[in-house]
Amino acid sequence: MQIQDLPYSDPGVPDARSGPRFLWWLWRNQLGGQLKALAWGLLHFVGVSALPFCVGLAVQAVIDRSGTRLALTGGLMLVCGTAIAVGDTFLHRSAVTNWITAAARLQQLLARRAALLGSALTRRVAAGEVVAVSTGDVEKIGWFVEAVSRFTAAALTVVIVCVGLVVYQPALGVVVAVGLPVVALAVLPLLPRATRRADEQRAKAGRATELASDTVAGLRVLRGIGGEELFLDRYRHASQEVRHAAVRSARMWSLISAVQVLLPGLLLIAVVWHGIHLARQGRITVGELVTVYSAVMILNYPLRHFEEIAMAYSFSRPSATRAARVLSLERSTAPLRTDKDGDGDRYGNQNSASTEPEPEPEAGAEAEAGVPAGDLYDPETGLLAPAGRFTAVVCGDPDAAGTLAERLGGHPSEPDRSVLLGGVPLDGLPLSTARTAVLVQDKDPVLLSGTLRELLDVPASGAVRAADALAAARCEDVLDALVQGSLDAADPMDARITERGRSLSGGQRQRLALARSLITDPEVLVLDEPTSAVDSHTEARIADGLRRLRSGRTTVAFTSSPLLLDRADRVVLVRAGEVVAVGTHRELVDSEPRYRAVVTRETDEELAATREEPAGTDARPAGSGEGVLMELEEMEESA
């Protein structure tokens, strides 16, 4: 794999059982690149390590006044220099390729996992940890993967040089062969403490990153309540903790570096001292002494890679552990239970108290291209959204509404019974098929930066034009604002949208997101509070446009807005995780106090008064069904 071949057509299935296993899996999947780096590394390091032998031969040739041997030594040094240059060039090229391809593979894996999990990802893993894995951790993991081949080449070079010195000059070679392993392994006792300090630094940096990301995400709210200084002080404190942890970690690595410098120096002194005694006794020549001395000096270069691999592993292991934790997350799916004993309904719903009728699975309910069609049914709550109808769902609890919306999209927060679309378990479908069938727009949709044309360029059926979707979402003023904010865009479709649409108001962002969802034209569209940030006049027009454009398609809207609820074909009230009432908006307002309490914000006292009202009286509280209907009619007239 070369850099120009990225991205991978298939990054593979990672071994996410642990951080070390994941690192080993990455290394194995780049075996070709690793072998290339190893070969070029051996050429480079062996060329460097051969220079001392050339120097020793040259010195001895000068002492012996042999021009022939001096010329041969010069030619040998030229070969070594060429090997060093070529090896270093291609080693660097191979190492960078291994680094980038490993990082790219990890980024693709993380992107696919995020797409698979959807919004469930940030509920299972902290947002700051996801950011840390996809940014800094990717580089650290890539560093270790590429450093392995260079370390292996350096280790093999050290072994080759030690064997060569023992053969070339046994008296000094034995000293070097015994001393070098001690020098290389002397830092091992220090590594656990250095690793712990590095882990502590990573953990504190992750918490600081999470705090920063959460603060930025909620900056508008913080400004609204005047909480900027509080969170700024918290981030200052977290930043100082990271700094102190980094200093403590750096001290340990400085000690390791000092040991890596001190011990080779002591070995060099021992070699020189012993070599001088041997030369005085005539047991070795001056050239041999120079060769061994130079070899020990040069070996400091490959020995530095022992320190680097230790640092790379200690830094990448916690990063790989975090990445493995994210990559090990799976979609919460469970096999659909069938009722063979008559203890529950055909959807595996045991003793359901729901007032919803059970949908009949339609034979041949599969649409083209394997996309199922039919009624959408949730056996957990008993919610039924008939095919081709506009169903509004009232929960009262925004968190419960968001969780139920995600369930309908095939993303339950925990393993549970599957939502059914036309009798087909949605969670058991391939992810691409499930998302083609059901699209969920949450209450806080994200707008990516770019032109409006790029924003609306989404996978779609082609049945809904961008102009129709924008008109249904009442985006006329949004288009005007985009044109006014762009200096060189006469066409609104070419106007640029800033990151997350920060230049637009909340209502404008909400309407653009709704238009994007309408263009997609899925079999089932699930909307979570699609008009919570717009005024009643615009909301009424959006409700009409939504009903018109989605005619014949299944639409589910989680809302408590009377204007939207009144346009729905059927309204479902969900309380405590169960469907408790079904009907039209006007029917439920008039007959269901629990529904009326949510939609009209009726207080507990008013609700109790309504329940205790004597039969036959004509007086009704202002929040009663009749009063609400009058208020609704007034809102419609004003809209």
C-alpha cells in the first residue's frame, strides 16, 4: 500500500480485544511495508556500522605504508557511503509510508465505527475520548507501527556488529558483546514508571480535551447564563494538571535518555582502557583498536532506537487501548423472538399493555433493492406508525423522545427487541439498507461547512427537488440571509455556510436540516422536535409543507406543538415507555387529561380541578379541551 493508493477499499476487521493486540494487528496488516523498511534499515545501519572497519583498515594501511590497501579501503568507504545514503533515503520513505498508512487505516476504521454507531457512540464513550482517539492517538499509534521495523533493523545491526567484532578481534569483541546488551537493557527497570507517568499524562490530557470540547459545544448556553468564567477556571485547572503530569513524565524520559548516554560512554571508556593495555602488550594493532573504538562510537546511533521504541510503545499503548475500546463497540442488536408457545405476541412483546393494535406483517413487503416497506412498529413501547401516514408522538420527556427516535432508526441504546418495518427486524438489516429505509433527524442537527449546494447533495431517491424541499421547510429568509452574507454568490445554492451554520439562527439551521432530510426522501422519516426553534406562523406553514411533500410516505414527528399535532393523521401519547393513548389531536385534547397536560402545559392543580369537576357543569378551566381547541383555532387564524 502506497500513500497515493489511500483510502483503503477495505481497512479490514480489527482485533480490538486489547491495545497490544490491536497494535499487532496493524503491524501484521502492513507486513509488506514493514519488510521494505526493515531491508532499507539494515542497508543503512550496516553501512553506518561498517565505516569503523573501513577507518581501522585505512589507519593500518597508513601505518604499514600500503597504498594498495589504502585505495581498496577508500573504495570500500565509497560503497558504504552510497549504502548509507540510499538506505537512509528509502528507509525514511518507507517509514513515513508505514506511519501514514497505519494512521489512515485507523482513521477509516474509526469513521466506519462512528457511522455504524451513530449518536449512540457519544453515549458509550466520552466525546473528548473520541476526539483524542481520532486526532493525537492516531499519530502515536502510527509512530509505533513504523518504529518497529526501524528498531528491528537497529537490533539486528547491533547483533551483526557484535558478532563481527568477536570474529575480528576477540579480546575486545567479547567486552563489547557483553557490555552492549547491558547498555541496551539497562533502561528496562525504568520503563514501567515512565509508562505509568505517560498514562497519567494521557488521562489528564483526555479529560482536558473533553472539558474543552464540551465547553465549546455549549458556549452559547454558557454565555446565556454567564458561566464562561467558571468553565474557564476549570479548564485552567485541568490544563495545569496536564502540564505538571507532562513535566513529571519528561523527567523520567530525561533520566532514561541520560542512562542511554552514560552507559555507552562508560562502555567506551572500558574498551579504550582495555584496548590500550592490549596494544602496549602487542596483542592488537593500532588499526584494530581504532576499529573497535569507532564501532562502539557508531553503535550509539542504532542504540538510540531502543529508547525510541520504548517511548513509542509507552505512548501508543494507552492510545491503542482507547482506539480498541471504541472499535470494539457494536450495534445493539438482538434476534427477534417468535411466539411459539402463545405466551406473547408475534413480535416478542410479552404481556404488552399497549393500546396500539398490532400491525399485520405484509407478505412481500420488501421494496426494491432489499429495502423493506410497510408499517413501522416498536414492540418495546407498542408504538405503531402506519405506512404512508403522518404520525405524531407526544412523550413529554425530551430525553425519552430522543431515545425512542433513535430506536426507530435502528440505534437502540442497549440490546433489545428490534423495531420492525413491514414485519422485518430493522436492527438485523445491513446498515446501509436500514438507513435507506429510515432516516432520523435529531433535535440538534449538524450542518457541515460548505456551499448550500454541497449541504443538500445527499443520497436521495431523486423524487424530491431541492427547491421543493426548501419551500416546504420555509427557507426563503434563510436563502436571503445566505446571499447577503456571501460577497460573490448571486445564486443561494452557491452561498457558503460556516462551520455548524454558526452564522445562522437556531430556527434557520433547523429549517435547513429539515430541507436536507426531505430531499433524502426515505421510506420512513423520523423527526425529533423539527420546529422547536421557529415561530408559530412559520411552524404552521412548515406543517402544511411537510404534510404535502411527504404525502404517501411514512412520517413520524416527536413534538408537543399543537400546530404540528393538529396536522398529523394520528397522534400517539407515550408515557413511562408505553403507548397509553392513540387518536387525533382534537380527540385527545378533549378526552385525555395526561395528553392535555403535556400539550397545553396544564399545571397539576388545573389537572386535578378538571378531574374533580362535577358532572353536568358547563364551566371548564381555561386549560380544558374546549379551551385548547379555541386557542388552537385562534393560532391557526393568526398563522
